[in-house]
Amino acid sequence: MSSSYDYVVVGAGTAGSVLAARLSEDPDVRVAVIEAGGPDTAPEVHVPAAFPQLFKSALDWDLDSDPEPGLGGRRAYLPRGRMFGGSSSMNAMIYIRGSRADYDGWAAAGATGWSYDEVLRYFRRAEDNERGEDAFHGVGGPLTVSDGRSGHPLCSAFVRAAEQAGHKANEDFNGESQFGVGRYQLTQRGGLRCSAAVAYLHPALERPNLTVLPHARAHRVLVEGGRATGVEVERGGTVETVRAEREVILAAGAYESPKLLLLSGIGPAADLAAFGIEVVRDLPVGRGLQDHYMTMLNFRTGAESLIAAATPGNAALLQDEGRGPLSSNVGEAGGFFRSREDLAAPDLQFHAAPVLFHQEGLGAATEHGFAFGPCVLAPTSRGAVTLRSPRPDAAPRIVHNYLVTAEDRKAIVSGIRIALEIAAQPAVADLVTGPFGDLPSPAGSDADLLAWAQRAGQTLYHPTSTCAIGSVVDPELRVFDVEGLRVVDASVFPSVPRGNTNAPTVMAAEKAADLVKGGAR
């Protein structure tokens, strides 16, 4: 059994939703999107404060890393969205683009066309920012970007404390400079989540030339005579072929896209041979994995936190006015700092949450508290995604190598010291009734703080760089030496951007849509 389209996109997540909408704008083009999950209809998807309830549910790929050598062999829980919108349907909705230094660095290393000035127009084209249009921001795009509607006092206290510690206020982390502290803008519309599915996919679903195949697991890309011709897919227990007349585009994310390439015979030859997979192209697929590693300090407080949010009154406030505690994205505030004065761009990012956030986000908060802490924003550590089994339904083997380099270890220790300094300021200290759980001591040595970070930290959910420009794909995101095959998601980033990765992924897909259309012309 087979069906045929012009473009076959694997994944209806952030990048796939953008591609589905942009490519199907041409009524003469037939687009199919293969999605392992289903529609994003669960209420926990759309009520912002409820997204942690999606962890380890049927809407989560629920991955785990292998034992991480930099964390004493501890495994990391890796939630990823398995539904329309992908991880944009279960993330914290923070709209951050990264630093000019990220994109200019990519371009300088050979990613032609990806400098900051060249990608800015795609950020602006995607955006409908409620603050209006300026040199950095756009209006009228599909993706609504708004100020938070929660304004929780505990996050305001963090911002004030950071200012008391000498950090400047920043009203726009996506403007002239990232440095400073403040509240994040969010991908929300009327206080509800504005995922890539809400922004791009759902408005396009009425088009007769767009077909979405839900609950369909892609097994492998079919390559014939050096050209990608389709995707082998399992739906309802039946394996079928979805053929692509023009291109196959992988948009399955930084863990699944490399896995699909490997299963298709595109990857390191020795790795493929170990599983008896015929080598189609010998490329370093899966190598270069990067992610942001985060630590959070948790404090008890007598002030009301988000655990009191689920009330009929707050539900009505969200429904009727699009605001209130249930509109909280949890990580409402934060900032960008440097661990050393000689750095031109930040290497630390903070998130502040008006609720206890521990046990990798899986520990249910039963008392009032709040949390904040740093992540290693510009890691030098690199890991890999490899196959665990030649079975398409087997999770990949993932090792990030968090904190294995001296630079990353120094950065996280510096970030923890900054966090402890903020915690000592009156705006926070006056609200704290005591520590929650294991907290580092301000008097601790660097070794003490590092040991705490290794046992208490977690992912910030930002995997990238496993099919990177320059090693696996060219600057137009075409897989080297395979015609008709592109990768369009965060896996193509040469390095992880300095910030939350959803906005850069939207940008990359907007740019890729132009590249695909230009290639067709």
C-alpha cells in the first residue's frame, strides 16, 4: 500500500507545523505530514500552568539518557511532546531567540546565510508581537508573542532581588542585548498556549492539499539510486509507503531525526554495520549533541505559590479574561549573565518559577515554595544520539556528556554562586521560610557546588546539533550526497543557541520553507 505527495514531512512538531503551513500555501503542491502522536486536544496542553502534568503521559515520548559520565552515572529524564505541535505543545512557552553571537558564529564557521542579520527577518516574519513592530520584532505573523498574564509576585521578588544584587533590568531579551534580568515574553494568545500547532498547523488543516497522518510511526527513509523517494510508515499495525515526488523532510527533532537517518542507512558506517544496516551514506549523524543543563534552588515560603492555582475562580479568570495564575508558564522570569567579565555574550541563563521545581519537574509540590537557578547557556560539552536497536520502535541511546568539560563545570559553579547571592537579597530572603531539600551552602567550595550540581541538575529540554549544518546537512539543510532529503529542526543547529530553542526552531523552519520553495523553482 502506498500514497504519493510532493513533499513528505516527518513530524508535526514545531518545525513540521511551520513547514506544513508554509509549503501548503501553494495550492498546486501536495503535502503530507507523518506524526507519531495525535491531535493536541488535551486541556493540559492549552492551560499554560498545567503542562507539567503532561510529563510521562501518553503525550510524552518519555525518553531517558544513558548514564551520564559527567553526572556520576545518573540518567536524565528527557520529556518530548508526542502530539500535534510536538514539544511546543508541552514546553514553558518562553520566547527567546538567542544571541547575535550564536548566528554570526554559525555563519563564520561556514553556515552561509545563517548570520544574525540574515535570520532576523524570519524571526520577524513568524512573529505577531503584542508590543508592536520595531527593528527587532514583527507583527502579523502566525506566532503570537505576548507578555505573561500571570505576573506572579514570587517571580517579581526574584527580579527585584537580582536587581538588588547589581544586575540590570532588561525589558526585551530579544532586543539589542540579552544581558540583564526581567520577565520573559511567551508564545501565548489570550493567556493560552500558542504552540506551533495552534499558530501554523490548525489554520492550514482545511486546505485540501495538506494531509496529516496521525498515529503513524516513520520507520525509515527510502533511498533509491541516491535519492530519497519516500518514507516507510506504520499505521494501525500496517506498514505502508508514503512516497515523495519532490522531497522528504525530517522534522522529528534532535533525538528522532538522527535515529531515522541511522535506521535509513545514513550515519557512521561502523555504527550501522554493528546493527547489520546497509550503509547508504557515511555521515556523522547523531554526533555533536548539545543541551542546556540546569540547576534550581528551591525555597519554602509563606507566600501563595502556584499549587493554589487550580480553583474555579482562577479557571474562570483564565477563560473569561485570559489571565491569572493558570496562565503562568511556570518559568515566568529569568535573566542572562556571564560567568567571567571577559565574555562578550552571556554563558548563563536563569529561570524563576513561583512553585517548587525538583526531581526533574516530576516531584509534586505539596507545600508553598519557589525556585530559581542557572543553566550552562553556551556549553562546550558534546554528546551523541546512537541506535539502541534496529527496531524502529526502540528509543535511541542518548548521552549528552553534561558537565564533562572544565569550562562547563566552571560556568555552572559560577551560576550557582550568582543564584546564592540573589537568594541573600532582601526581596527574596524576606519571603523564604527555609530551604527545600538539598541546597548548596554559600560557604561551600567550588567542589561542593559542583557535586551538588551533578546530583541535583537536569535538562532544560533543549537538545540540538545532531544533524548539524556543515557535518550532516549543507546550509540549505540538504543531507550531503542524498538528493531530495532535508532535515529541518533543532538538530541542524551547529551549536545550541543561547536561550530556549523553540523560537530558533520556528525561525529555521520559516527559512527552510523558502529554501524548499526556491529549490522547487
